[in-house]
Amino acid sequence: MTAYCMKCRAKKEMKNPKKVTMKNGKPATQGVCPKCGTKMFRIGKS
């Protein structure tokens, strides 16, 4: 799954993606940027 990395300022393929649920109950995906190691987050179904 791809997501936007705020540090690299580019869309990258997420490393170690895992499904999470936000406080409001909506689904999201959280992972790590393969280049810089920054947390990446994408809202919506995965």
C-alpha cells in the first residue's frame, strides 16, 4: 500500500503496514517509510 511520507515529501510503498482503528471508529493503515523510517499513515480501508 502506498502512502505520503511527510519527511521525503513523496508517495512511497509502506513498509510493515498494519490495520488500525482511529478514535472515531474509522479504519486506517499505519506503517513506516522504507527510505527514512518515518511513520506513515493512511486513512481509509486497506
